[in-house]
Amino acid sequence: MPIELAESSDQTCKYATFLISVLDEYDRMGRMIPKEAGEAYHSTLRGFPIVAKLMRSRGNKPVDFRGHEFHKWVNRNGETEYSYGTYPIGTVIDTWIEDREVDGYKGTKSCIMAKAKLWTCRSPEYFVVLDRLWSEQKISSSWELIATDVEEQPLGKKILKVFSFIGNAILGTTSVPAVKGAGIYEYAECSSQDEQLNNELSEALMKDINTAEQEDN
């Protein structure tokens, strides 16, 4: 489920806040990111893409998203190759750890959160689907990462001790996220008032800098 989605004043992008993962809890695939590892490696997601796979109707209209669309095969040389069938629609610009209540868990949980800039001008069809799913509160997501230190646990469970994120996928309504509660939690517009406030703050800062320079002289 998404946390926040906002549109910039120039209509070229939107901003979304994602819950990436709940720490110290096993996901539906038996994997856990401990809090100390989350604190150490959450920033590896910065600069990596938000991805999705568009699903169309028989009339070629955008109707939903799919999943990771991950494919694995052996080439002619006997080497294993991998690919993702998703398409990048934005980039992660910030990450942090936040304690919050999440549906499906008891009490307050430490979570990896991320803010992303989504490129509405480059892939408008994707946002026909995203806007509708947001209005219906049906958006979930799933992280993509490479783990280099995994501690095996009984019953096939795993603790990811060292890892690096390589992306975050927005899932469609037929996909179940591995992490309960993962998705967009904020999705809203950036108004012209916000832009005006930023301009006013910039002008005030420049006045302070000029005043300080004059006093030094």
C-alpha cells in the first residue's frame, strides 16, 4: 500500500512515499531484514528505480500492473543469466528508518521508508493505472535486492545481514507483496503555494548571504 503521492507544479512528475520493508519480521517468503542491517543499508536504495510492468486489456488500454517479471535462464555457454521485464517510472531520492504502526503487525515497528520522484511525463499510461489503484487503496510494492551475507535459519528461513537494494517494484492487484504493508503511503500534489514558499525561502536566504557579505566587508 502506498504512503503518499504528490504532483509537482509543472505536471512533469509526482512524489510518492513508500514503506519498503518492516524490520525484524519475517516476510511471506521467510526472509528477514534485521534492524541493524536496515539501518546500515537502507541508503543503498537511493538513486535506484521504481519499476512496474503495465498490464493492458484486449483493447490495449492500461488496466493494472503485474509483478517483478523476473526471468532466469541458461545461455548457450551454460551460463545463468537474469533479466527483469519491468519498466522504470521513477527514482528513489531519499530513504530513512521510521517507527510506525503497520497493518498486520502488533505494536510499533521500525520500517525502511523511501521517497521517490515518479516521471509522469515519460510514462503517462502507467499513471492512469497508478492513480486509479491509489484511489482504491490497492497499491502494494516489493523490494529488489542482492544479499551477500545470508544467515540460514530452521525451516528454510533466512536473515539478510548484508545486502544492497537495486530497486522497488509496484505490484498489481493480482500480486501479493512478500512484506505485509509494503507499498505507497503518501501520494499527493505539490501546489503552486509550495513552489512560492520555496522561492520565498530562497530569496530570504540570498538576502541573508548578501547582508553577511556586506558586514564582513
